[in-house]
Amino acid sequence: MWIMKMKPLTDQKPIGVRIANELLMLLRSRKKASGEVSLYEPIGTDKEGNEIRLYDIMESPEEDFDIQIALQDDILKLYQKVESDLSSRERLVLRMRYGLYNEEIRTQREIAKELGISRSYVSRIEKSAIEKLRTFFSSDI
């Protein structure tokens, strides 16, 4: 016959503590089941036994806010310079070559075929246009 040993009443935790522990375990299991994750909740330990949290291992893909603003400003200036300083042929070649204004990116050969000019002429037009833009941006620094 199998007999179950019970702890003496003096070794058991008070009923309030046991109920609190049960409630805590219930809440933790529901939290895990709900799919919610805290950045500060421990997810493991490292080789030295220190707790690792999700926050510790996450990388932020965002750059500094001021860098993002400066980049957006430069992009706006670039489009303004493309419109104001380049010839229509240079604009067309850059638009096709680099996919500006949501165009499809094309090779120099594809552009040459579509415009009925040589690939080397497309290359010269592209180089001239980029040099005009480079001059503006290097003087802007």
C-alpha cells in the first residue's frame, strides 16, 4: 500500500502565502500564453550566470533622429537640384538608371536601347549629371 507523506503543519507556509504563490503562477502562465513579452523580463543567463533580458540583446535599427532629418533634407535638396540644374536628358537618364521618382532601375544598355543611343553616351550623360550634383553637395558641406 502506498502512503503519502504530508508535511507537518508547522513546516507549511501560511495559507495567504500559498494562495499568493498560486495566483502568481496563474498570472505568469496566462501572461506567457497571451503572447505578451516584456523587454525587461529575463530570457536566460549568460556564461557568468548573469540574467539576460530581451532589452540587452535587441538592436535598434533606427539612427539618431537628427541624422534621419538631415538625410531627408538632403534627399529633398537632391530632387530639387535634379529638377533645376540638370537637362531633361540628364534627368531622364538618372531617373531610369537609379529608379528616381519610382521608376524601374535599368542598366545602361537598357537605357541606350530605349533612347536609341549608345551605351557609352548614356555613361557620359550619367557621369556629367552626377558630377553636377556632386559639385553642389560637396560645396554644401
